[in-house]
Amino acid sequence: MKLLWPYIRQMRAHIGWVALGSLLGLVTLLSSIGLLTLSGWFITATSLAGVAVSFNFFTPGAGVRGFAILRTLGRYGERLATHEATFRLIARLRTWFYQHMEPQRPARLNAIGSAELLSRLIADIGALDNLYLRILSPSLIALCVVALVCGFISLFSGSLALIALCGYLTAGLLVPMLGHWLGGERGAEQARSQARLRTRLVTLIQGMADLRIYGGMARAQAQIDQAQHAYLETQAQMGRTSALVNSLMLLIAGGTLIAVLIEGVSLVQTQQLQAIELVFLLFCVVAAFEAVMPLPLAYQYLGKTRESAARLASVAEKEVEHQFPQQGPEPSRPGAIRFEAVEFGYGGQGRALDKVGFNVEPGEKVLVLGHSGSGKSSLINLLVRFWDPNAGSIELGGQPIGAYTEEALRSQVSVMGQPVQLFAGSIRENLKIGRDTASDQEMLELLDRLKLTAALDGQGLDYQVGEAGSRLSGGQRKRLALGRALLREAPILLLDEPAEGLDPQTEQAVLELILQYRTGQTVLLISHHAAALACFDSAMLMDRGRVLERGDIKQLLEDPGSRISQLKSL
């Protein structure tokens, strides 16, 4: 139950709907029991009316109609309230899960995978509807109904009440325990196999183009068939368990009814109970089994619910490795960057940065050069606090980077990383992520300067980019992501290979736009080549996590011993 408790606590926000659904469920079930009990008594009394019993049949007739109407209205209201509560809870759980997932470091989430995270966000949270709708509420209702029915029967016979109680306890306690024992691990495996199947399917769809090119479709489909077979096998196992527990429930219900009938006949013979009373007590006992009938199936799938909760907890309950303070300072020198003896390694493996130190003045345009793996992109990861350094210190805007609130830190930087991420929707919607207040005219002028206008088929800002920008080429996606970064009003612009893959003419236009678009903005641009050195104020050459050279562009180019000067001459 410890695993499920965090999700049970979420019900407090919608306790009104939760309580209303349970109350209406109880009213509906009691109405159903009352309907069958009174109907049985009414039919029996009517058959005996001409022999030994006389009664006013108008009152019980009205009672039957009343119970029928109340049962119908109660069932409608119960379905409405419980499903409203369930949908609200699922929505709240998804928000809760995302709020706990979002602060996690990208590397931890990437290790899980986007398809797996999507499965947890949808399927695993969806599986938790079993918790309220099929376990908590029905268990509470069953407990109340059994107590009320056994108390009612005891008014006529204590022995019959005891027999009924034994039947209800066996059906509502022992059989659910058996169902949970038989289905617990199978249900957990069903949740895992379902997640594997979803992951395989999402991976196939995302990589279909490459799989077709390299002839890997058959292998991918075989893996999906294998995952699907495993999932169907768990479903078949759960189906066999369901058939067993349902058979036991019918057997117990029938056995209880026979035991009540045998004891009741004995009581009638000894004149401790009237025959007509025995009849409606039998109907009451049978009807009350409706309260415990759903429990074995619900507890059989409790293992699946627990596994889903555990899979969610493995992400949501992970300790966030870096915390942002609730209050922090304002930048004293907006646009300034300072690294001092910074050491850093991803996951503690190796050193991506080794005693890196440098200063960037406000408004300075810096080109960071180096081959892949030299540590360039790690600078951006540290500046946006996706990671924290293992040693050394980083200052942003004249203040320690760890002193800022998350909102204050994000307001100081605009970032275009690798790979770029676009969202299914229009050009307008993707650009407005950078600045929601940007006007259409401003965005259209920016697209024109990025040389993107001609690629939009005359649709302009309404052009749909497709999923992850699939309707755009690689270079077009980069320029659109760059436009989004430029629109954001921040004192620092961090760019990772913004002009990679562009033709020389477009590359030159893009670089000029970056350096001139926002006056006084600090620019830190990462690149593999030194073709555009003359456009920047200073440069920094990195290799194996170290800064090999740092200085003013003009001085470096005039120094024949400079490594950057040698790169430029190649």
C-alpha cells in the first residue's frame, strides 16, 4: 500500500466527487437489494394471498416502483460522479507526474527514453483508475452493504446472518486474496509487457524511414510481434485467473444460498421464522452478493496497478539533483559570463571539462571552436543548469549561477541547442514559443532575413511544420529554431552549430543576423570551423575539455604562432 499512498493522497483535491460517487454507488446497491428483496416478498405474498395471507398490495407495489426508480437514477448519478472523479484524478496525476519529471536532468530522462516516458504518462497513469474506480470505492461500498444486510438479517435470525456473513467474507476477502496471489505478478508483467510493446511501436514509427532504407523493417516487425505475443500471453493468463475466481464466486454465492435455505427451512419448521420471511431473506442474501462480486477481479489486477505506480515512482520520486532557490538575486552585470576552474563529467564518467576558466564581457560576441567531444556543448548544459559542475564556480550576470531562481536564470539566456526541437503546428506557434508577444510583422521580417519565406509555399506563418518539423529540411529546421531563439529577449544568446549544413551564402547571412539582431546582446556561438572568425570579437579553442586558446580575434589572427590563426589559414 506504501507504493499507492502518494496516488491516494491526490484524491483529497477532488474529495467531493470521490465521496459523491461512493455515496451514490452505495445508494444504488442498496436500492438494488431492496428492489429484489421486496419484489421476492411481493410475488410470494401475492401467490399466498388467497390461501393464508392478506395484505395491502398497493404499498409494496409503490415500494418496488420507488426502488426501481431510485436504482436507475442512482446508477446514472454514480456513473457520472465516479467517472468525473476518475477523469479529474487522472488529469491531476498527469500534471503531478509531469511536475516531478520536468525538473529531472535531461540525461536521466534520456536514459529512460521518450517512448517509455510517454507510456508511463499515458498507460501507467491510466491504469491507476483501477485504484479508485474498482478497488477503493467498491471495497468501501461492499463493507457498508455487508454490515447493513447482515444487521438486517439478524433482526429475523442470528444464525442466518452468520451464514450470510461467512459467505460474504469468503467471497469478498478470501477470493480477492486468491485472485491477487494468482494475478499479482502476472498483472505486473502485463504492465511491463504493455510498455515494451508501446515502446517498440513508437520506435518503429519514429524510425520507419531509416528502417526502410537499411532493410530493418522485417527485424523491427519481428520484435513487435514478439512483444505483442508476450503481452497477449499475459492477457490470456489473466483471463484464466479471472475465469477461476468468477467460478469460485458463483460457487460461494450458490453455496451460501443453499446453506441459508437449509437453515431457514429448519427455522420455519420450528416456527422461529415465517415462510414468507424466509423467501425475502433468501432474495436479500442473493442480491447482496452484487456488492462483493467485483472485488476479486479488482484485486487480481492490483499487481498491475502497483507495477504502474512503481514505474511512475521510479521517475517522480527520484531526488532532483539540483534545486533552485525560492528567492535569489538580480543580475548585477547582465550578459556577463565567468567560468573559474570548472571541472565536469557526465554521470561521473571521465571529464567533459577540465579546469576550464574564461570571462565573457556583456555584449561580447564569442566563437567557441573545437572538434566533437571537446566539451563545447557542455558549456551550454552548465550555463542553463541542466547539470552542475563537479568543481569550480560559474557566474552569470555577475552572480553565482546557483543563487538564481529558475525563472531568473531562464530569463537571462536564450538557447538553441543540438538537436533542435520543433513542435507539430504552424510556423507562428513555433516562433511564439520564443516570445509570445511577437507580432506577425516582426516574425515575417525575421523569416525573410533567415531566407525561409520561399520555403513556406506562400502560407507564411500558417505553414504547418509537421511532427518534429518533418515538413522542413534539416537546414530549415535549424533556421526556424534560430529564429525562435532570436525572438527571445535575453541578455545572453547561446547557440550550438546554428549554421551547420548551410550553403556559404546562407551561412554568411545567418551569422550577420545573429550578430546584429539584438544590440548589446552577448553571443556565445559553438562551431566546428573557423570560417567566420572575423565576424566575432573573440574566440576560444577547446580540446579534450580544456581551453587551449582564448583571446581577441584580431590579435589571434595576427599572431603566426596562434593555433586559431593556423586553423584560419587551412
